[in-house]
Amino acid sequence: VSHRIITLDGPAGVGKTTLARRVAQALGIAYLDTGAMYRTLGWKLGAEAENLTDEQLRAQLAGFRFSLSGTGADSVLAVNGVPVGQEIRSETVGMLASVVAKLAPVRDAMKAAQQAMGAETSLVAEGRDMGTVVFPNATCKIFLDATPQERARRRHEQLAAMGQPADLAELTEQIRLRDEQDRNRAIAPLRPAHDAVIVDTTALDINGVFEEIMRHAGRV
Ligand code: C5P
């Protein structure tokens, strides 16, 4: 099978990371969690990144070199040779990621890094702008959605499983704010590509969503 890129975009808590890993495993290709790249920057640069000049920010960004190795469930995203860890998984870091993800120098740098990875290897790429901006010529584009309540419930469950229990009402509000920020930003806002398959996952379990994605991705 030739080089292929499958994009998986959608709002917070829809289950993209779990599904991307599983689809990549089934297809024997790498998976790229681009949210983890923005989370790493949010965590390391903090909200102060907003106050830097573009030139200062670009200088800071030069200090982050992202790389991807392995395939399927063994795909590893590293920054400067160190695999990204669990410390970026909190909702607080998610919000910091969303703040830095609005900045043009950040988006330019991440787009270049992601496209370089996609030029080297077949990928399941998950994020917000994979189908719209980073890989407009992808083989297959999926946009996952679910109601805000269901996404908050899923994220709540996921955080608890990682030993980071959170308050459901608070989490629901945090996710609402983050989605609003991601949908309304000027550059690369969260939205489906015109040629994406939209999958409403609200009433589906993870196996159901996986099968639906494979129906589209498996035959390309
Ligand atoms: O997917 P995840 O929740 O880990 O992403 C964290 C944040 O990173 C998102 O809320 C969004 O602001 C940003 N992001 C982005 N573009 C992507 C992936 C993530 O702007 N491709």
C-alpha cells in the first residue's frame, strides 16, 4: 500500500486519541497526536507566550524539535528526543495549549513540523486542523463529533483512569470554553474540511466508532 494520511479532527473529549491509536494499529502505520504538540508548548511556554513579539516567540519555538517514531500503539512523539509524558494531559494544560494555539508563529511552526512527519511516513493524524490546513490532500478525512455533555463524560472517565479525577460540572465548563476558543480563532479554527466524513459518535461506543472509521479509512 502506498503512502497515506488519514486525518481525524474534532472537539475536545470526543475520543480522537484513543481512536487514532487504534486505527493506526489496525493499519500498521504511525499515529500523530498533534494536540500533544500544542500541549507541550502550552505547558513549557505558559500563557505569557501571548505577550511575546512574533520574533521572540519564533526564537523560543526554535528550541522545540518534535519527532515521531514507531507505528500503531507503539508510536512515540518526542520533543528534543524525550517522549511526551502524562504531565500534559490535565485540562489546565489543555487550556494553555488552546491559548498558545491561537498564535501565528506557533501554528506556522507546528504545521511545518507536522507536514515534515507526514512527508516521511504514513500517518493517522489527529487534531483540529489536520484535514483543513495541515493535510488538505489527505487520503481520508474524518471529523468526529458528540454532544458537549457526552464529551465531558468521556473526558471525565479518561482523566479518572489516568489517576486525575476531576469535577464533572467544572470539566464541562472548561471543555465548553476551550472548544469555543478553538472554533472562533482567526487561524485554523476547528471545523470539518469540506470533504470530511462527519461521524456523530454520541450514541456509539468506541468499537462502533472504530468500525465506522475503518469503513472509510480501510478501503483507501
Ligand atoms: O486534542 P487536544 O485536546 O490534546 O488539544 C489541545 C489543544 O491544542 C486544543 O484545544 C487546541 O487548542 C490545540 N490544537 C490545535 N490544533 C491541533 C491540535 C490541537 O489547535 N491540530
